Amino acid sequence: MTSRLQGLSERAIMAELPVGARVSSLFAVPTHRDLQPHGSSILSFAYDPTEDGNRKAKKIVYENTYKMEPPEKFRADKVKPIIEKVLATNLEGKKYDPIECALLSKALADDIKLQVKELNYKRYKIICLVTIGQRNDQGVSVGSRFLWDADRDTFAAASWSSRHLYAVGTVYALYYE
């Protein structure tokens, strides 16, 4: 059916659909089965909500300590070598494959996060992101925006690249009062 609909206008697509077919109110939205592979972009999450719909997140409740400063500040200079080491050891000699790199970015983010948590920064929420992309004579900028307390919250970032791919690892430390 999709090969028939390719190249048709929106009105023509709507006329071709059977009565009662589910479509968006603005335009016909093809499903993932209807799309042809055109690129290699994949978005992945560490936890896929569709995996286990019955699982409820365990909420950690801290008692008020009335401390406005952390006992030990997050030090980016201790975390940056961890990011560099994990990226270098796991990506050395790899070529870019979109499926493998999507899974690898999740695994590397988990590995970095576990090693940073071993540094035992009390009352910090640790968020780790790893971006892996193909190096193909293009320019890439990786950015992020947060609403945070500039005195207590901070981040550490490191990048790694080879002939075939690049990777950027970022660890955010948000103070949890």
C-alpha cells in the first residue's frame, strides 16, 4: 500500500485510505512499517517505557537536612578522566554502525555513571549522556540547556574521535537538597 501512496498529495492519500482508517487530524502519518530506510539516525533511551508498563519508579525520599551546601563539591577534574578512559577503551578500532552505536552509547553512559557514583558524591543526582556519531567531513556541535543552580550544579564533558566516528560524553551533577 505504501508504494502506491508514495508521490501522492495529502488529499489523494486521504482518498485512497479505507473508511475508518486511523489518521491524524492534520495529515496522514505513515507508520514505521511504511517508511523506507533513508538515514541512520536512531534515538534511544536508557529505559524504554514500553518495556515494562507495570514497573513503578522507586522514589527516594530524603529527610530535610536544612543543608544548603553539599558536604563535598562535585569535581569535574576527577570525572573528566573517567569519561575519557571509558570512551577510549570501548571505542578504539570501532567503525560506525547506527544500531551498534545506539546500544553502545547506552552501555557507555551506564558505565560512566556507575564509575562516577563510586566517587560517592553525596546528594548529587548524576545524569550521563553519550553521543556517538559517524565522522564524515561534517561539523557537529553538541549542546544542552538546563535550569540549575550555578553555585552547586555543574558538569564534566570529554570527547573522543577516530577516523570513523566521534563520541561526546557528558556528566551532569545536580545537587539534590
